Amino acid sequence: MTANTGLPEKKRRGGGRAARVALRAAPLPEDSRPVRPGLRGGQYSPLTDAEVQRIHAAALDALEQIGLSQAPPSGIAAMTDAGAVLGEDGRLRFPRALVEDMLAKAARAFPLYGRDGRHDLDLSADRVHYGTAGAAVNVVDLATGSYRPSTAQDLYESALLAHHLDNIHFFQRTMVCCDIADLIELDLNTLYAAASGTTKHIGTSMSDIASVAPCIEMLHMIAGSEGAWRDRPFVSLSNCFVVPPMKFATESCLTMEACIRAGMPILLLSAGQAGATAPAPIAAAIVQAVAEVLAGVVYVNAVSPGHPAVFGTWPFVSDLRTGAMSGGSAEQALLTAGCAQMHRFYGIPGGAAAGMTDSKLPDMQAGWEQGITNVLAGLSGLNMVYESVGMYASLLGFSPEGMVLGNDVLGQAQRCVRGIDVTEDSVSLDVMKAVCLDGGPGHYLGSDQTLKLMQTEYLYPDIGNRMTPKDWVESGRPDLLATATARRQQILTHARPQVAADADLAIRARFPIRFGHAPSSLPTPTKRPA
Amino acid sequence: MTANTGLPEKKRRGGGRAARVALRAAPLPEDSRPVRPGLRGGQYSPLTDAEVQRIHAAALDALEQIGLSQAPPSGIAAMTDAGAVLGEDGRLRFPRALVEDMLAKAARAFPLYGRDGRHDLDLSADRVHYGTAGAAVNVVDLATGSYRPSTAQDLYESALLAHHLDNIHFFQRTMVCCDIADLIELDLNTLYAAASGTTKHIGTSMSDIASVAPCIEMLHMIAGSEGAWRDRPFVSLSNCFVVPPMKFATESCLTMEACIRAGMPILLLSAGQAGATAPAPIAAAIVQAVAEVLAGVVYVNAVSPGHPAVFGTWPFVSDLRTGAMSGGSAEQALLTAGCAQMHRFYGIPGGAAAGMTDSKLPDMQAGWEQGITNVLAGLSGLNMVYESVGMYASLLGFSPEGMVLGNDVLGQAQRCVRGIDVTEDSVSLDVMKAVCLDGGPGHYLGSDQTLKLMQTEYLYPDIGNRMTPKDWVESGRPDLLATATARRQQILTHARPQVAADADLAIRARFPIRFGHAPSSLPTPTKRPA
């Protein structure tokens, strides 16, 4: 065998099970792991190039002919200064040349920082990152099969989980803190729960423009200074700047302007729902979402040229029988992948939603819906896959155990994104000849090449079970949900707050923080109720 | 609204819920269903064109330099006549020109017939069909969570289920009839269980060359005559003509020759296992599978030029920690999709395996593994997606309820394959203008366009649940597995044998058929055991 295993000589000489066990014990360098943040997607293109052009042209027409209503005066001033036209009907219309100018000014290939530099996200090209998002108002209680209102403590614990699950690359607010009525306190706790849980990049929302100043003050305290925050802004604003179809969300636009001034990257989020607030044809829903986000690109760059803004076309799907949202449908997978292709066309970092399930529990339906939508989002080269883990009941519920299981789903999706390595080594006939010819062993078990690839090319599930039926029965038929529950407990038992103790003390003295450090009472691992 | 809904005037005038209900009650013409057999794939390409060429070149090198051992004398005679070279080491080697000649002679774009013409499969281009396959030796008993040996009766019932589940397009043997020891009786019962259950295209296996004559006699009886059989051969032979790596399976080759003479299409099946009987690098496993099946193409066309043969590169994956097979892994999804791309390159109808799960039960793992592997197989344009439904525990178990649930997975995969319709209508701004401008309603609910697309563009799950948490609780928290169990029972209660009574009598008089017509005792719907 002439394959270069790249391993130290001593290990290469060993063979068989003992060698495999020894090899597995050694930690892998980050760039040798079979999956990692920022793998290149783009192997899947639901649209032809001509179709991309057609959608682009229709979006430009929509901006020119329909435009958007309800921009705030400050936005109208900035955008008409840049060349937008305010009609007598109060709608702001965007000539094609203006959109093209602003696309030319828009920030490209910018990073989104983590507080820990190891978690920085490189949003260039078709690099793929998976993370959370959502505004669930319930936590799924697996032990009772019931939904209960989510709290700030739940949000903090979901951030801790995200911090410790490798295939989750960023953490955007998953749940609404339903235990906090005051909007400013809500926004402060939402932000601080995320920052206390993880040093990965954070996305947050602001329900009230009055939250901006205290939230930014808090961020300066976490970062150590305003300068440190502005150098590496580790929180982006998830901002619904439009109310589809084709209306600016006046208040949210003002919040966005304030956050831009404070140096916070923006997620320009257009969340129409095909068949309700967006057209029913998938292509037309993409047209409308693209038009709306292009309006946002004009807005951001009119206010602050080159300010980092993620192209957040997030069209959702209606179940047209009921009008209710369906997050786990194939139509959702297509919408999201089609949007990702438009992001690639514009060359601007993009985000969209995938991995949501309509199921109420982590069951088989949750698996296929999360699997299909997440893998297509990644293969389409979506830079930021939001909502990708833990979101149940069409975004109404968050499941911590579902997040632990979803980490396995994301691993599989990322392994697909990584793709097939076709290299000199990987298609060389040397190994095949050594196995087949001249009294070779007739199989590849234990070959150096097999040993080498075991850890770097093959991904193993954390919770997923690959036992034979016999081993499975002898192990007492381990239940997937019980295993996930135990894993959640294990993570939360050992997890530590991610804000330094002195900063934490100062922040808790300054702001009304409504959650504690200790994980809430954890259930003992249990099977799903019958 | 100016969109042409294509509906009769009377229905167009109606609006709202009543109209939607009326519309849903009307059956859709087959070609208006949101999904159907033969949708065009190919939107996903894990390999670049250069990588495809490189794998092709390596496969030709392997055939020329390594070749295959253990061909039977008749095969050696046919292939050396055509230009293959028998070495002193007993290996048959294939000059590049020979392979290219035989590729030129190979049948392309042939159909695989159903007994009912509505189920004919058009294997041209990248048309995608999903179906079953496997040699499971266990049935999963959901009521007890245990595995028990599979029987001829189980096989018959799985064929009945496949017949009544729309997203399953063909039925290849799913299970081994473990209650039949005699190999010829086994093959006869395997074939007849499938034919009794479905008029969709059937794939079968033959364990003994002595089975060929009686099986063909039975097929003539089912068809009505030898001529009727040869006109529309509705059964193909799933034939493991190679034992990877790079050896012919001597006995199976003889069976293949006999079936070719009897007019039966062949599935040229190379089922290596990466890391065990195939190289560990995914690319190299594809090289070996392609080389082996190209040898099969030479074989078939040397014996009978232009005989229909499916390019059956079925490489499986080893979990390299244990050597055991992993059917549900991302690596499997990549192997299968890569093979499909090679089939497209050769322009020969191809088949491979997807949709297998390593899980023991229809749980969340089963969902994500089946979802990811099936959707990528379809998007890669695989003509025949084998093993796509019902296969558990890395092919060791078959679950009837899993098959019912899998039908939903296949529906979602097929909806993804169908893709995004970008047409004049679907990107027209007329509907958007009517909604947004001049006092329009500001939403798309109840628009003619939405109503029109409700049935033709949006697919609804059969078992999957899209209720809100509130409705779900009020409905008693319906359990996915209980719903699937009830659906299985409903289908089997109403299903009828698919061989006419007189032919059935004659066949049962002539051959030792070991299963009855009535479905076996069906369990009452039950929840999964705690």
C-alpha cells in the first residue's frame, strides 16, 4: 500500500482494532474534522441561470412599479436622497439604477464575529453555517408531552446547549421570554441570556426602539469597552424591517437605523408566508422576498454605505388548506434553497430558514422534515441557515432534547455539504490492486487507507444508534429520546456561564436580569410518555 | 386578478373555504398531482464534470489493469469473443475499446413495465422513481418493539401496501421468506408474493439457477402466455453478478444468462461496502462500483446486445469503527448521488440504494436518515431509487408501519425533485399588484391563484401532522406510529390480490405457494411501547 496516511510512523505501523481505538482517542485538529463551520455549498441549484435572471428582473420591476409603503420619515429622507421616488400614494419606488448602485456599495464577504474568535463566521462565497433562530412561545416538555410558556431561564439554557453542540455555529434568540412583560426588560434579558450562554455569534431582536440604548450599553460592558464592541461586533440585529407584502415596518426601521449607528450588523429579514402574505407560487414568493430585501439593501446603504447586512429572504409556507404555517414542508425546502441561489447571484451574504418541523415532538416526522430542509439549505450554499435546530410545531415550540438530536441532523447535513473528495489519492488504483491482485487480502478492512479515513472522512452520530438489532435488544432497546434527555442533562450539569464573573456582577447590578446561573431543575432521563 | 386559474367557471366564481373544500373533493388528473413517477431530477451534482471524467478514467483503468476473476466458462467465452482478455491469473481484463463498444450497444431509455400500464416506468434521462428492495430477515413488530423472522405472508402484505401507496413506484423483494427452506420454493414464493400484491413493476431475486425455469413458467401463467410476458416483461432480475472487489459471482452469472434468454430485464447489481469490500474513500468506492457494473454491461451485451440492464452501482457504507454497514449515513447519501451522476454520464438507466435507516424503529433518526438520503438520490436524477422505504436496522429489518410513514417521506422528496416552476404566470406581477396597490386586500389568502395552486403545487402529508399544539392536545395528542398502524390496517383490510382468481388457482395448483390471500391477523392500532 502506497497511500500516504499522513499519520506519524508509529501509528501507521499498527493495524486492526487496537490501532483504531488508539487513533480515535487522539483529538482531531479542527481542520481535520469531517465537518466544520463554513463548508462550501452550491452543489444543488433548484433554479437555472435563466430562472435566476427572471426572478431578479421581476424583483426589480416590483420595486420600480409597486414599491413599498410606510417608510419612516428618516428612511424616506435617506432613500429619496439616494434616488428613490416617493409617490402620491405614499409608496417609495426604486428605479433599477438605484438598486444596482446600492448593490455595488453593499458589504460583501464580511465576517460575523463570535466573542471567541474560534467561532467567527466567514460569510464569503457559498460557505455554510447552521444556527438557531425563532420566537417560540413554548417549551416542549418531553416528560409530559405538553407545551408550556417559555422563560428567560429556558432561553439561557438553550444558549448553553448551543454553545456545547459542535454542529451549531451561531445562536440567535430561540424563544420569547414569556415571563417578562416589559418590552425593554424583555430585550435586555433576551440579549443577556444569549450572551451568558455562548461565545458563538449571537442574533437578537429588539421589540422597542427604547431598548437600543441599554442593550448597546450592555454590549459595551460585555465587550469591555465601546471600542472593543465596535472592533468585533458579536451580536447582529434580527430585524423584520418589512411587513410583507411590500410595506416597511415603520418602528423596526427606526430600530434598525439606531443599531446601524451603534455598529451592529443587521439581518434584513423579510418573512412573508406564501399563500398569505406572499404569493402562493414558490417563484413569486421568492420574487417578493428578494424585492423586499433589495429595498432593505437600499435602505441600509443609503444610511451607512457598506454596513454589514445579511440578505434575509425568509419566505415561509402556508398549508393552503388551513392558512397555517408549515415549516417542515418540501415547499419550504425549495423556497429556502431558491433564495440561497439568489444570494449567490447577488454575491451578498444571505440567510434563510430551514430545519423547522411541523411535528409537536421529536418523532419520525420531525426527523424527515428537519433532515430534508437542512440538507438542501446547506447544499444550496446558504451562508446562514437560521431556525435549523430545536424548532417544533411550525415555530410555536422549542425542544431542548430536539436541539440535542438536531445537532446530529446538522452533522449529517454538513457531511453532505462537504461532499466527495476526488483527489489523486482517493481515486488511485494502488490500494485496489494491492487488495485484488497477487494474493492480496481480497478486502479493505484494516488497510492503512481505511484507518486513515476513519476519523477525517466519516462522521459518526452522537445520539443516533447504529447497533445491530441483537446488540440493541441486549442493551435494553435504548430509546432515542431518553438518550437525548441524558445528553442534555450532562451538558447543562457541566456548562458554565460565558460572561466573566465581574462583568456579570456589574451587568446584573445595572440591569434587571431575570434568570439565574444554575440550570433549572433538570428532569431525570425518561422515555416518552405512552 | 387576471391569473388564469384553469378551473371551470363555476368553481372559479366561488371563493373561500367552501370552494376550497369542493375543489379538494374532486380527484386530480394524474398529471396534475403535485408529485408523480418520473419527475426530472439532476438539480444536484456532487461531482464536477472533471471529477466524473476522472472516475470514468479510473474505472476503465481498473478494468484494463485489474479485471475480474471467476467468470463462468460461458461468460468467459462470450466476453473473450467480444474482445476481453483472459490472463494467466484467471482474471478477465477489458480493453478500453471493448468497454466503449459495449456502452454503444447498451440499451438506453428503456421502460420497465408494470402489469398495469399505468405503472410503467420511463427510465429515460434523469427521471426519478422510488421503490423498495432488500433482503431483510426480520419484521419489526411495533407493538412489542421486537424483531421476528420474516415470512412469505409478510412479503405478500408488504407488496399489497406498496401497491396502495402512491409514492412507491415499483416493488422489489423487501424480505427473505425465512419460513421456506427450499431454495426453489423460496424463489417461487418470493416472486408470487410480489405479483399477488401489486401490478407495479416487480424486482425479484433467484437464489438458485434451477429456479429460473419454474419462475419463468409462472410468469407466463400470470401474463397469459409467453408472448404476453415477452411483450411486456413486468419483472426484472435483481442480480448480484459480482462479489466485490472485482470478482464475478459465478452462479449468479449463469442465472443472469438464463434470465436474459427468457426476456427478463436485469438489474446489474454491484453491492460493495466502502471500507470492507470496497475502498474506504467515497470516490474510490464509486470507481470500483462503476468498473464492476461496466464489466456487467460488457457481459450482458456480449450475450445479448441491447438487452435491457439497469446500471446497478449500489455501494454501501461501513461504519469504520465496527465494520458494520451504515445505510442511513451522509456518506451513503453521497455514494448514491455520486453513482447517479455516473449513470447520467453514461446515459444508461441506473439504480442505487437510498432511504435505508440504521435505526431499529420509526423514530426521529429513521426520519432524518431516510429524508436526507432519499431527497439527494432523487435530486441527483437517480432513475431507480431502491430500498427507499421500510428498511430498518441497516437492512436487517422491514417495518410495515415504517413503509406507510416512508410514503410520506417519499412524497416530500418527490416534491423537492419536482422543484420550482418558473413560468410567465408564476413570476407575473399582476397578482402582487392587485394585492398591494389601489386598496387591494393586502394579502393573498383566497386569491384565485392561491386556490388554483392549492392542489397542484402543494403536497400534503398523509400521516405527518401539521396541527397547532392546541388542536393537537385537543385531539388527544395523536401519535405518528399509531396513525401509521391504523393506516396499514385500513389498507390491508381493503386490499385484494392482484392476480386473477383463475390464474391464481392454476398457479397454486402447479406450485407450492406458502402464503394465503387474507392478510395475517392485524394488530389493533397501538402506541409504541414505553
